[in-house]
Amino acid sequence: MSDPVRAPVAPSRATILGLRFLCELALVAGLAYAGAKLGEGAATWVFGIGAPAIAAVIWATFISPKARIRPPLAVRVSIEIDLFTIAAVGLWFAGAPVAAVALAVLGIATSVLNALTERAGATI
């Protein structure tokens, strides 16, 4: 079978999606760092690997374009904002306040911009 033809993505939408992907990677890295830094003993490994793994499963299940469960857009944005906020708080308490603020601002901004362009049909 051949792949269906996909419509071209507007340059602004492509930029938002690229930044969003970088924020997703930073989310996972931030959770791993915070989990490893805040845990003690064996908990360092559990939190350092478990927190990003749980976030990745949540993202794949509800948010990714190929998610098995596609909740309404408002719910997806809420989940994204929750994940970015949790990672930012973890980074803050792990002693990385600049990274925490950057992740929170950029992650939430790309989530909202993605939702707006998705709702608008990516015509911008």
C-alpha cells in the first residue's frame, strides 16, 4: 500500500512543530535530570528513568499525532501544560531555575500555539 498524500505544512506551522519537538525533548531531559538530582540512592535511578518514561507514555497515549486515545483539543493542551509544569517545578527544585523558567515558558507557549494553529486548520 502506498502512503496517502499529505498536504503541505505552512512554514509557520512547521516552525511551531519544530520548536514543540525540541520542547518535548527538553521535557523528558528535564524530568530525567530532576529525578536523578532529587532522588537518593536507588531512588535516583527510579526517578531519573521512571519520571521521563511515564511522561513519554502519557505523551504517546494522549498527545502525539498517532496517539491511541485522542481527547478533545482542550484536554490535550491541559495535559501538555501539566507535564511542562511538573518538569519545570522539578527543575526548579533540582537547582536549575533558569532551565525551569525556560522550559515552562517555551513549552506552554508552543503547546498553545500548536493548539491555535491546529484549530485554525494550519492556514497561517
